[in-house]
Amino acid sequence: MIKNHVVMILNAVVLILGGVYGYFVSGSPTALIAPAIGVILLALSFPTKKENHTMAHIGVALTLISSITFIIIGFRRSNWIVIGMGIITFLCFDLYILNFILRKKQREANKNSV
């Protein structure tokens, strides 16, 4: 399974590149919201790598909120770049949750074997 901090970095790169591309295509400063979220996720990936659970949960919450927001706004504006970023971000959210479930099962298995 891919570690959460790696998923966070990949999601951050997608948001930064997609948002910068959207800014140069449209010229709208609101296109820079996605890169700002990407920079925040990139910053949160380092404490997440060091097993800081609070920062990991903040990153997961930010990912969920931004994915839903990107998908809704993308459909309202018929903007496929924003919809794509929202879908990729939601897939990253799914990976976070799957990783949390797997880690919990591993902890329980280790606890029962001791």
C-alpha cells in the first residue's frame, strides 16, 4: 500500500500543476486556490511521514473538503480541469481511508498475537 505522505505529495503536485495551468489558461486568480491547497498538503506531508496523526487527519479533512468543492464548482462551471482535480483528490481521499483501515487491522492483529 502507498504511504499516506506519498499520496499527499502526489495530490499536492496534481493540484499545483492543474491550478497553475488553469491560471495561465483563464487568467483568473481563483485558479490559484488549488495550488494553495496543494502547498498546504505538501507542507502537511512531512509531519505525516513522521507519524504525526493530527497533521495526517488535517490533511485528510482538507482533501475531502477540497475534492467535494472542486467537483461541485467544476460541474457548475463546466470546467473539466477542475472536475479532474476534484476526482483525483477524491481518489487520494479514498487511498487515505483504505490505508487507515489497513493500519488499524495490522495493529489489531499485532495486539492479538502478543
